[in-house]
Amino acid sequence: ERSEKIFVRALGPTSFQVGFVLVYRAEMYTQLRRYSEAQALYRQGIALLEKTLGREHFQVATAVSNLSVIYVHEKRYAEAERMQRDALTIIEKTVGPEHHVVAQLLMRHAALLRLMKRKSEAKSMEGRAAAITAKFQSANQLSHRVDVSDLKFEKVH
């Protein structure tokens, strides 16, 4: 809280950095299972980030997705689903549909769908997430591959 007050004083109450501080505090409260406090901070942070960065920004979508987790804990499934779909749409627009973050959001959404007893939709999401993850891992492995024949060894005397 003290650092938040310093940020607000230094940067102004409408700075996007203050929005980030609010969201990070919300994440901390979520980890501590202090959901009502986290929810209030997420709402404040999201409102500020939307105002400063725009509704279609990656960070806004990430915060909205994280807030949806609290709604799931509160069994507010319909609201959580709407938030997750909105976040997924924004993330896909900003980083592309084959990005590993999209896979993470798809898995989060699949878990919610399973809670809602919508298994066939959940399986579809999980399949898409698995395909993205496989592509990402394959691309990542290829970019780190070393051809041993390119290495030159010197004889040590």
C-alpha cells in the first residue's frame, strides 16, 4: 500500500503504471486467497489500464483473465466465461492465435467449461491449446539446436 501511494504521488492517479501496481497487488491478494480485496483492486487497475492503454491492450486482457479466476472461485461461472472469452479475443488480436499465452488462456477456459459440465467444448479448447503448445515447443527446440559439426575443438597441451 505504501508503494502504491508513492507511485500515485510521483506519477499521478491516472498513470498506467499505477494501474499495473493495482493489478500486481490484486495478484498478490489472489495468491493469499483474499478474493474480495483482490477483486476490488483488479477492478480499479483494469479501469485505469483501459483508460490509459485502451480496452484492446494485452495487459488489460491479462488482468481481465486473472479477475475471471476469482469469479470462478465464487462460482460466478457465466461472468467468468464472458471475461475469459473477451480476454482471449483481445490476446489473439495482439499476439496472434498461435501464441503460447493463447494456449494458457484456452486451458483456463477449458477448466471453466468442465466445471460448467460442457466437456465437449472443453475438449475442443484443450485440443487447440495442445496444438499451440506443441508448435511452440517445437519452434523453441529448433531455435536452440546446435550442429556439433560447427564446433571447433582445440587440442589442449
